Amino acid sequence: MKNYYEILEVNPKASTDIIKKVYKIKIKKNHPDLFQGEEKIKAEEITKQLTEAYNILCDENKRKEYDETLKTNDTSIEQYKKIISSLKEENDYLKNMLLSKDNTINSFMKNNNTQKDYVNKYEQNIYEGNNDINNMNNINQDDRKSYSKNYFFSMLYDLKQFAFKLALFFLSILALLLTFSLITKTNVFKLFF
């Protein structure tokens, strides 16, 4: 919706006399007869908008209706701004979550590579005939700690995966029994309990 106050560059509380004075100044400044070519076309468009704004804002009834409509639109615009703001906040939150997960995955991959390096060094020492793990000169204490920590977390992850799969297995069996019970209209659960 056009904002006639902005077109005329007046305050929404401006009196009709001020609007008339501003309109006359702007019309004289942008009169199409003063320009040629493309500038004349632009001046005609500006003059048309100025006249439209003047006709609405100088008529008391039209101005009241326009102000009511403008208030309603401003409220809608504020609501849209709030919605957009909340969407931006949600988008930022999701970006942060993705970055956090990406960092976790990168950290895991880095630790996994460290673990592979440790295993490779260990296998190399075994191949070279150095079976005593405490006397391996190529592997420092930090690598051993890192390997132990990574091994623990990878085992913990594997256990979680196993527990999830086991729970899923039992839930699917329970669903099958329930489906069978509904189809045959017998209580299959009495057989087990």
C-alpha cells in the first residue's frame, strides 16, 4: 500500500494547510513541462503520485479512511516483522545446531584418524619385531591416552546402537503379536504371560 505521507514527505499529523503548501512546492519542482525525454516521463509519474496523495490527504473523510487502513497495514507489517524475526532466530538456532553437529562429527573423524594412526604404528612395531607395547618408541603417551579415550567412546557408541536395535527388535515382535492377536481375535499374550 502506498504511503501518501511519505510521497508528500509530511508528518502524518500535518494539517491540511501544510499538506497544500508542500504539494504546491513539489508540483512546481516536478512539473512535466520542465523536463524532456525520460525525465519528463518520470516527472509525470511523480506528479501523478503527488496529486493522488494530495487528493486523499486533503479530503477529511478520505484521510480518515486512509489512516485507518494505514494503521491496519502497519499492524500487519509489525506482525510480519515479528514472524520474520522469529524465523531468523529459529534459522540461526538451526545453523548453530548444524555447526555443532558438524564439529562433533569432525572431531570424531579426527579422533578416529588418530586411532587408526596408533593402530598403524602398533602394527608396524609388531611387523618390525617389537612386541613389547611399553617399549614402543614410536608411540608417545598422549597417543595412547587418545586411543584409549577414543576406543571407549567408540565402544559406548556401539553399545548404544546395539541397545537401540535390540529394543527395536522386541518392539517389532510385540507389534507382530498384537497384529496376529487382532487378526485371529485370540489373546496371544495369554500364551506368554
